[in-house]
Amino acid sequence: GLPSRESDSAMITPAYVRTMAAYNSEMNRRLYEPASRLSDADRKADRGAFWGSLHRTLTHILYGDRAWMSRFAGWEKPTATLKQSADWCDDFAALKAGRYDTDKRIEAWAAGVDQAWPDQPLTWFSGAANREISMPKGLLVSHFFNHQTHHRGQAHALITAAGEKTEDTDLFLVVPQVIA
């Protein structure tokens, strides 16, 4: 079965949070650079992904990151709803600038996470579940990074299907370069 809730946050350490924040930043760079070489029409073409297009997928990821950071660190909450998240930013240059700024801010936040933080509960109203939820921050930060990785995998597939190449994406190949 699944491990108990008490052990959920035990695996989440400040080093994990900082490593994943660095991986997140680098992976976003590795996707946004080839995405920048595509035409706006190619980025916005509906290719049957969960959020339709590459642009909408990247927009949803940024929306999700900012929504979670509003809970984790008091950032301004995105004004759109979850259902509107993929259409939250229409301009690719603004999306890319927002992505890179958000990544720098996530890394700065991660640098300040201490060992007590993952064990603390977080209570918020979830629009996705339409109810108030309370869970350990460690479990939620794991979801935060997994959500990014999940949708970046979709974005990677859309980029390569459009004929662009990306750099390595495997954590064990990426992280030594970014945290060295």
C-alpha cells in the first residue's frame, strides 16, 4: 500500500526543493528555446494535447506554478480560473518572460525553505476539487514539481513533433550541470 501521511514529508528536504527548483528552471529554458524557434501559428496549433496546443500547455504550467506559489509563499494569485488557465497569456514573448521571472523567484524561494517547512500543513480552497483541503506542504511541493514535469513532457512531445530538438531532459543528466 501507500506509505502513511506521516512519512510523506519526511522525504521532502530543503535540498530536494532546491534541486527540483533548479531542474525546473533549466528544463523550462530547454523547452522555451526550441519553442521560440517555432512560428506562433505552430505553437498555437491544436495538436490534441490535454490543453490543445504547445502555447496553451506552457501557459497552464506557468499558471499552475504561480497558483501554488501564491499558497506556498504569498505570491499574487493568478486572476484566471483553472479552466481559463491555458488562455491566461496569449503573447509568447510575455509568456516566456513571465516563465523566466517565475523560475528565478521559485529558486529564490526554494533557497529559504528550511527542514520544518515540509511538515507544516497548508489549508486552501481548491478550485479543482471545489472544497477546502489541508495537507502537509511536503506532499504539496512534490505535487507542484510533478505537475510541472508532467505537462513539460507533453510540451516536449509537441516541440519534437513540430520538428524542433531539445537538449537532454533526464534529471540525472540535467541537475549536475545546474547545481555544480
